[in-house]
Amino acid sequence: MPRLNALVVGNAKYDDGNNLKNPTNDADDIAEVLANGGFSVTKLLNATYKEMKKAIKAFEKVSDNGGAVSVFFFAGHGVEVDGVNYLIAKDTEADDKTDIESGALSLNEVLSRMEPKGGATRTSIVILDACRENPFERKWRSSSRGLAPVYAPRGTLVAFATSPGQLSGDGVGRNGRYTGALLKHIEEPDLPVEAMFKRVRNTLGAATKQKQISWEHTSLAGEFYFNLSAAASIENYSASAIKDSTFVLDESKRSHRVVRALKSQNWYTQNPALEAVKVDQLDGASADSLFVLGRNILQAASGSANAAVDWVRNFRDRTRGMKAAKRKALLDGILFEIFFDSDGELRRRPKANYFSEAFELEQFPEFKDSFDFIAGALSSHARDYFALPGKSQKVTVDVHVDSQAQVTGVFVGGRNYLLREDDVFDVDDDDDDNLVYRRCDRERFEDDLVGQMLVPKRLLKIVYNKPMKGLDTLKFPYGFDVHRPGTARS
């Protein structure tokens, strides 16, 4: 079951006419941010009380089934009745306070269902952009303003759009003022959640001339980050090794001298340095040094240095006899370099030249720890891939070819991922009569699919829409590529 779970609700249209401008946009944008951060997200827009009740029950169940972090976000009307806060559903009746108590979702229930059972531990975060003007104030002849303060159960942070007893305002653009401020900071890497909410408060205060001040109540025991960078999340290697660009080379160390040679981008320097490397010499190097060496071997191989290419293609033989931990560090570096740049940031375009060769090693049990490592490093970006690299997941791709052997679509899960380089126009657009095609060997086409989809060939099942017997050459449209989910626009 997912370790990161989120329930996002945005109610803007109400049956009684007390409509709001921003909540559905707020919910859409927060849901997207959380999904991009690795959360499994359930989103409700303009939900009825029955739908909200059903969703919070399901959220409780999935959170208790192995969940490590649970986030609940609500944007819409919220009111306080006799010290209890309620989140108003689309169909909540409100002729009197009793209607609210029986037809709206209480914040107390949300907190209770999010609290871990027994001795379990979990980080729970509740975010409420729901402190707008009480829409029922005239009916009740009440002076209630905003929401009441709450008790946060252990391991919980409750964030309000404004301080107790105060009101929040709709935004002038797409988002409410509070959610707009939240979106400016929630994706900042390596920022603890409490510090993130302080920045939200500062941004919100500045935007409203201190008329709206957000507020949190927390009983969190540990640190939580909405966006933890690879450099901060990986414990096996130092931050300088993860970034590489900040790794200091020591000329007294043999492995560092090889790294410097590989960084020269000169084949006449790279090849002799790497050819002279012996396994017993590597056993004496530190894990950081071997990780950086692995990164630079892959870098040099991508630059066509023959010795580096040989190391990647024959890694198992070249490293046979190495200590397991040292061998792992070297392979970890090679795999990491495919996906992450010298600043430790995820590459938009991975180095796919030797993806197939590197991931062939996934078949061997002796390298399992390295592929678990890269899967863990990429886990928060899982939505960017057809299958999470390192997890040996199979993918079926449907390739459509027309009567002239022209590739017209590459489908996964019913969606066409064959797109123009600008990520916008689909191959099935009306402009397809003007496309120019190049001939390509069918085997080469399938190898290119592996690199573009980042799925090892043994795990990629290619299904054509027509018999391909005797058809060894295909026509592929110029200016198109098969884009991964994280790079293809909807």
C-alpha cells in the first residue's frame, strides 16, 4: 500500500447558493503538487456530505494500512458551532445549527480518523483553507467568526488559513490567498514543514498587509519535508557525492585521480586512466569515492570513451572479486548518473545511451541492493515513469503502424505518448498530412523505445496493431519522440 496518502477536497458550488470562487482550483493545484511529490491522491470537487464521509473513512483505512504520511486538504466553507469546527459539504442544509452538526463533516472526525491506531506512528497534516465569512450568520443571528482552535493529536499538524476567530479572503486570481501563498513554498526542496508554514505566513501577511495571518497547531515529533531532494534523502553517500559538482578530489587517492581523468572529457586521458584500474585498488577506496567514480564512468561512456563503455557493458566481469559493499557503491554511482545531474537534481532527459546495458544487471541477485537504491532515489518521481526503474515492472506498449509502415502512435494504457518535441501536438492531429518520415530498422526502433521509455527490453512487451512478419523497416515521423508521463503534457 502507498506510504504517502492524501485526501484533497475543494467545495466551491453549494446547493444553497453560497458559492465560492477559488476552492476547486485550490484543490486541483494542491492535488497536482502532492501527486508530483509521490503521494497517492484522492480528490473530491464539490462533494456531498455522503461523498465526504465515505472518502474520509476510506482515507482512514488506507492510511492505517502501512501509510507513513497522511495529508488532508480542504478548501471551501467552514464554520464553528459551539466550539466544534465543521467543513461544509455541497448539500449541507443549514437552517439551524443542528443541520450543520448532522450534515457537515466535523474537523474532530477528520482528526480522529487520521490518528494512528494502537501504538502505530504516522505523520498527519491537515490543511484548511476554510475560514471564510460564515455563510449562515444571518440565518442563525450569530456573531461567530472563523474557526475555533483545536487540539492536535500526537504526530499531527493542523494548519489554518488564518488565526482563530479571524476570516480569510478569496484570492483575486486562480487561488485563494492562503492556498496561493502555500503553493509558492510547498515544493521548495529540503524545507521542514514547520519552516515552510512560517514562510507561507510571511508571504500571506505581506500580501494582505497583515490582515490575514495563518496559524498552525502542531504535535509533530519528527521532521517532514514535502519535497526532499536526492542529496538530502539518500543516507548512503555524502551530499557532496550526490551533487558531484561539490565533491573535492584528493590527488593522493588513486580513485580520485581516475575521476579527475574521466572529468577531462579527453579520450586520450580517460581511456588509459580507466584501463589501469584494478579491482584490488578499488576495494581500498571509500564508498563516496566509488560512487563518484561510478558516476563519472557513466559520464565518460556517454561521451564515447571506449574504456568507460567497456566498464558499463562488462561491469559484472570487470568487478568480479570486489567486496560486495564496494561493488554496490560503484554500481550505485553508475545508475544514479543516468537519472541525476551534477547538482543532484533529476534530469529532464536521462542519460539513456547505456540504460539497457546498466539495467541488464538487474537480472542478477547480487546487484539487487543497487537497484533498490535507485528505485528509492526515484520513488518520489514515480509518476514520471511508465514503471519505476529498479523494480522489474513489466510494461505493455501498443505500437500502431499504418498501411505504409508509418508509426502513427505509441500507446500505454490507452494513451498515445508519441508526441512532437514541444510536447504539445499529438501525431494524430489534423496536421499529420504534412509529416515527414525517416526510415528506421525495426530492431533499432524497438531499441530506441527502450531508451525513451526507460524500461529494460526484457520487461517491455511490444504489441503491433498488425502482423509484422517480413516488415523489418518502419517509417518514423521527424520531430517526434516517445515521451514519458512526466514530460508529456496532458
